[in-house]
Amino acid sequence: MKVLLIGSGGREHALAWKIAQSPLLTTLYAAPGNPGIATVAENLSLAVEDHDAVVAFSHDNAIDLVVVGPEAPLVAGLADALRAAGIAVFGPSASAARLEGSKGFTKDLCARYSIPTGAYRRFTEQAPALAYLDSVGAPIVVKADGLAAGKGVTVAMTLDEAKAAVRDCFAGSFGAAGAEVVIEAFLDGEEASFFCLCDGETALPFGSAQDHKRVGDGDTGANTGGMGAYSPAPIMSEAMVERTMEEIIRPTIRGMAADGHPFTGVLFAGLMITDKGPELIEYNVRFGDPECQVLMMRLESDLLPILHATATGTLDRVTATWRDETALAVVLASKGYPGSFETFTPIRALPENSAESRIFHAGTALRDGQLVATGGRVLNVTGIGADPASAQKAAYAAVDQVAWDNGFCRRDIGWRALTRA
Ligand code: AMP
Ligand code: GLY
């Protein structure tokens, strides 16, 4: 099978690493890829925004499956263009990608199909939004409707904070993404990420994880794209997974199909496990980053036939098996992230990959033969072990062998799982 992988992050390096192990694979291309991905794939300088170019490349090279990593090309309709040209693609259509692209769309779907989520209202004007805040009080959550690079959400503990967030959105802080605002009830509980593959009809549970969104130890400081993750999330017991499938995932899949936009690809549910059970915070229409890295470390099955089955409506014919171990990823980021940071700082040494640990590249590049950091989140150092403590030990042992002066990481990834044990 010839595969084209779209993306350049740690998530895509983990997918590439796993796909490359498949006996079914003949050639793996990545666009644009990164230096880590280049060790298992041929990186292409293909403009991913140019859908015609991606379709033409796929045709000319007899690509059997395109795997789309990030959300932006999905929301932009890359999967539609490929499907229209008869090319199998892992990833949803633009209309199904609205589950991530529009929070209002998802909330309306939840309301129509009785999917548990925080009570909400949608607003396109400031005055009624402020009046609504006065009527409901704090704590309350204010969200820009569209994609805002993870920055459009304010969990407001006071009414003043909530009002400031509404004013910010309507003042254009998030551009078009903030032209509509969703105000949502505050949910109290423990968060978990749950993944499920869908081929439009069949849904296959595909693991759980917990992310660490704050930049600092002890979950302090600014929100980021994720500073570390581990899998499985202990709170996602078999019973909790079944409840989530029954109350949230299956109604979503049925609803999306009934509404005329069947969902194919990976559905990533951000959950709050409250006193009442699992409630939906948000959907993403792609794998989490760095959650994907820990899932791939634990996946025993060959990934490629599973992705292909998802893309071709035959998911009922495959199963997934997992290592009964914990995987844990520590993100090494450029000093200053998530604010401004220096780029092209040299990474002088990386540890060898081993049975216990593995490095996935995110924001790296090669410059005159020297590995350099080009992004905010740069390396994902991943460990695996019998329990959270040994996975954490393996990950940090590898972290300590990275020679990169401008890098930093949290030192407490996995704390929740460790305090639980
Ligand atoms: P989102 O971008 O929707 O994932 O939101 C970012 C973070 O805000 C989530 O991971 C939660 O920690 C928090 N959050 C979002 N919605 C709620 C809610 N209704 N109640 C409590 N926390 C929330
Ligand atoms: N790590 C969170 C995300 O990928 O959305």
C-alpha cells in the first residue's frame, strides 16, 4: 500500500512511525513532514493548501490512502477533494469537520440528540451576551465559536472575567472565529480525552489519554497545545468507556449520518467526568497532539489496515489491541512558549530510542546538517512502562539526555495518575 501522510508535528511523526512498521506498506510519503518523519518516510514539498496539487500527486503516484493529521486541512475540505477524485482518505469531510470547526454546531447537535454537555446559548451580539451572563452568573465558560488555536476559551470564575472575555471576542481578538460566542455552563470534574474511529456508521473505541494543557508544573500558567500526556486515562474504566460510547459517541455518529454529514476519521472527545457521568466538553476531528504519541506507543495492532478500514467503510471487520501498559509523553518546548520564543536554536544531542523510550519530532528542522528547533513545541519524549510511575521514569530519563539549551519541559507530567495509584 502507498500512503501519503499530511502534517509535520509530533502527532504525525508517531503516525508515520507506526504506519512504517506495517507489512502492508510499500511507500510512505509525508507532506511536509519533519526530520523525525524523514527517518521513516519520504518528505515532500507539496503545498497542502493546494488541494488540486495533493489530488494530482496522489493520482500520479497511485496513492492508496491519504492520512490527514491536522484539523486545518480537514476544515478546508482536503478530504472532500480527495474523496471526489476517488482517493481513499482518513479524515472527515469539511461539513463533518464542523464538529471541531464550530462549537455552536456541536452544541446544537448535542441538544438535538440529547448528548450530555453543559447548558449553553449562542450569541452574535454583545449586549444580549452580557445580559445573559448577568442572568446566569459565574463560574461560567465563554468560547469563541470558531477555530482559535486553543486560545478562544475562557473559564471565568467571576462575572467580570466572563464579561471581559465576551467583549474581547466581539472586539475581534479571535478574528472571524469570535464573530459568534458560545456561553456554556461550567462543568466540574476530571477531564479525559477519548478517541474513537468512525467510518460513517461503525465506531471503534481507540483509547483514552489525559493531557496537561497548562505550561507550568502543578497545572499553572498559560494554556498551551498540550505539555504532556499519558494513556490510558485511569478514569476511563471499561464501564466509563461503554457509557461514553452509548451516551455520547453513538448518538453523535447516528446524528451526523441522519443529518447528512456522516463522520469518518477519528473523533476525539474532550470529556468532563462529572458526578452525573461523562459530559462532552468539545470534539476534535483528528488525533490529539501529544495524545496520539502515547496511543501509538501502546497500540499493538498494525495501524495501517485500521486506518484503511476507517477510510473505506469496513471498520466492522477490524479490531485494535493495546499493550496493557502506560505510555507517557513529555513535551520539550522552546523557552518562552506559549509566548514568543527564539527559533533555530541548536539541539546538540538526542538519546537513542529504546524499548522504554522514543523521541518524536514536532517543531524541528535541519539547517546545514544541524538539528534546530523551529516551533513552540519541539520534541515529544515518550516513555512506556508497566505503570504510570515507570513510564514517567523512562520518559524523564530520556529527557535528561537531550542536549538543547533553549528547551524546557514540565517535570510533573502524569501527576494525576501517580497520586491515584
Ligand atoms: P476547549 O478548547 O473547548 O477544549 O477548552 C479548553 C479547556 O477549557 C478544556 O480543556 C477545559 O479544561 C476547559 N473547559 C472548556 N469548557 C468547559 C466547561 N464547560 N466547564 C469547565 N471547563 C471547561
Ligand atoms: N493536546 C490537545 C489537542 O491536541 O487538542
